Amino acid sequence: MTPVVFASERLLFTPATPDAGAIPTIFAFPNEYSVGITSLGYQVVWATLAMRSDIQVSRLFTDCHEPLPGRPELLGYSLSWELDYVNILNLLEFLEIPVKSAERSSDHPLVFGGGPVLTANPEPFADFFDVILLGDGENLLGDFIDAYKEVRTADRKTQLRRLAQVPGVYVPSLYEVIYQESTGAIASIHPIDTEIPAKVEKQTYRGNTLSASTVVTEKAAWENIYMVEVVRSCPEMCRFCLASYLTLPFRTASLEDSLIPAIKRGLEVTDRIGLLGASVTQHPEFEQLLDFLNQPQYENVRLSIASVRTNTVTQKLAETLAKRDTRSITIAVESGSERLRQIINKKLTNQEIIQAAINAKAGGLKSLKLYGMVGVPGEEMSDVEQTVAMMKDIKKAVPGLRLTLGCSTFVPKAHTPFQWFGVKPDAEKRLKFLQKNLRSQGMEFRPESYNWSVIQALISRGDRRLSPLLELTRHYGDSVGSFRRAFKELRGQLPELDFYVHADWSTDQILPWSHLQGPLPQATLLKHLDTAKSHFEPPLAVSIR
């Protein structure tokens, strides 16, 4: 019997009737239904599959599923959060499919995966996937299915070799990684023969019609929300930012042809709209979008905006949000230090940050949330002290506006200029310094767990030697202690935790993802790194040239 959660769905697309020979497919999200169905990426891929008559797709979550095929041919996962890998393995076992791709036979489905975590660095998960899709799904998903249909009746080896020819399709088992020693750096990564592409290039969709919700449901984590992707990527290119560098170039949805028609479709089924994107307010026609939403017939619409660039927080924007049931706005400032913002390419002044707070209050918002970061390459303790000073200045400028600083620890991400830097161990002390000095001023401080940052860095910089470690760790729990225990058990088979997490890597080093081409070549990333380092005071003694 279909669970009641699916009965609550209001679809904004028409599923196709599967053909007699349609490919039986399971599309899974490795978390609960309420979380998965709130992922716009998951919604869009599911709808794309469901609108194909040559695919018979069933959805699978950790807490419920649609009727599943007895012998699926394809099993796909969308991975948005690193630690959800545990549920990927659990769901494989639930389906009685071997966890490791090397142990699967023609009796098992091809297991494929996509999403931001796998596109950034799939290597720690290499043992678990037959196929990984790198990049935007708009064209890539169709190319993958069409190629699979060509070899549907072939043996598994033939299938994988054919799929590896599709741009953006990565088959980890067809690439060999050689290490300088078992606990050392990578010596080389190359395809097993000359017929396999030496590099796999992330695929980029370049159209101006971006994603919008395909389903609205009260069972979603954001109840009854209809999501519209306003922009993709971010033009600011902060040096640490995966959301910018991995998804370049910056693309904007067409206002008349895409955004407004999409919003009108959503408003037919709900009064809650979410505008998504890494820098929504930098859409060139954002003012016109606000004017559209400010029309009298939409005065009951509840509006949420994912991310707002600080110097685009106008009084008009604040008034629009306040009228639309929003009490708070969030801006990313990273630091109160002008020098540090130069290092990370955050084009902001403290005065612009204070002005954003003034505009937010003038527009009727009750609170302002700021995002900061500690442990950024080149950071000194004086920079952290300047963040406290900035927060005090904001409080003085806007008495009565509730201020919250959320703060994370810098984590190196693949395909960014800061991928060569490690996590600073003293970042934890800096979080505690901020906590002590801000809470004493009556401001709310919300630090992200330093230990979680360590785990995130491990996975974001990991190579495929981590696959056995991840398999081991899921039985111990998702704490740093569990990972340390697994490292101890596998000692001699891979480098220590510090190698992946805290070490600064040489720019001459072969990176785990060196065979996977992101939007920018390494030479460009190195130029951006050099620009960042020109602002270091005093110079850091690291191995980075």
C-alpha cells in the first residue's frame, strides 16, 4: 500500500504512462521523505524520470517508499549532505544489493549517483557507485539514460565502458589510482586503457530556464513551499565557496519566460513561495520581480529568500519580506575584518554591512542573521576581534533589531582556490572567543560544530582509500571519535586523519579529483590563490608556493 505521505502530494507535472518495456528504476534520497521532498534537485530529477515513458520510476526514502520493482535495472541516489552516505549503504542493504560495486553482478541494478557532494569530490564514495553523474542534470540525465538503452541487454562490463563515453559520466572502476605508498600522497590517476577518457568534465547547463518545484506537499520540511530557482552559481566567487566555483558560470532565469510563469504556476496550488539561489538578489531584474510580487493580488503570499547579498538589502526588499510573513533576513559577511574579506574576495565594507542592518530595520524586519567564518587562510586573532567590534557597531546602529551571528569553521573544498589549505586546529578556540564576547553583549551566537567541520573536511578532501573507512565508521556513529577509531583500525592502509584534514597540500600535489575537470582549470585557481595570498599579513609559512 502506498504510504499516506504520497497521497498528500500535489503534482505540477503530468507523469507519463510507462511503456511495456520501460526500464524499472528506483530513485532514492538517503534521508527521510520530509527532507528529500524539500530538495529541489531531487524533485526535478524525479519528475524528469517520471515524464519519460521509457522509465518506470519508484521513489525510495529511509522512512517510506513507493511500490518497488522486483528487479530494478537502475538505482539512483541524490546526495546533498556528506553524512547521508550512511543511508546510501543502509538502503543498498535494504534492497539486498552488495554495498561495493565490485561485488555486484548482472543480477543487480547499476547504482548511479549525483548531487553537489558527488559532483564536488566523488572519490571517498568510489567503491559504492557504479556510475557518478558530474554536474547539472538537465542534459546529463537524458544522455545517461539514452546511452544505457543502447547497452541495456549487454553484460555489465560493456555497459560501464559505454556509459564512460558520455560526457560527465564517471565510472570510478575504470580509473586506477596509484599511491606513492599506502599512507602517502597520490602518485597517479589514469584510465585503465586508452578507450576510457583521461578526464571527465563536469557538465554545465547554460539555458535561462532554471528549476522550479514539481510537487508541493504539506509533508515537506518546509510545509507547502513552492521553490523557484532564480539564479545558479554566484558572481562574487569567494575563494572558499563551492557553491560559486563548482557551478560557474553565473546564470539567471529569464523573468518573463521562466520566473513569472513558474511563480504563477506555484501560486495555483500554494501561497508559500521560496526564491532559491546562492545570490538571489543579484538577478539583474530582481527589482522587477519584487514589483511583480508586490501586486495587490499577492498580498497574502508568504515569501522566503534563500540568500541575499549584503549590499542589495534595500528598505524596499525588507518591506516586501516583512509584509510577506518574513521576520528575518540572512546575509553572509564572513568576517568583520576588511583585510580578511580581501583575502577571500568578499567585496564588502563594514559600512555596507551596517547599512544593510539599518535598511532591514527600517523595512520592518525584526531580526538580522549574519553568517561568519573562522579559520580562513591568512586569518589572525586580530581579525576575529574585528568581527566582535563589527557586531557591536551594528548593534549600536540598529538598537532593537535582534542580531544573530552564525559561524562555521573554514573547510577546504575541491575545485576552489583554497582546496590546498587545511583546517586550522585553533579555529575551535576562535569560535569560543566569539561566543564569549558576543553573548556577553546580548547577541545570539550560533557556532557550527568544529568537529563536524573536521568530518566535512575529511570527506571533501578524501581519496578512494576512505571508502573502507566510511563503511567501517557507519557502525561506530558519526562522531569524530568514531572516525579516529576507524583510522586506528585501518592504520597502515591509508594516511592519518591529519593528512586529509589539517595539512596544507603542495600545489604540485596530485589531488584526488585531478582527473575530474571542474568549471575552471587549475592554472586559473592558482592565480586566484596568489591574489588571495598577496593580502596575507604576516606571510604564512606553508608549503603552498
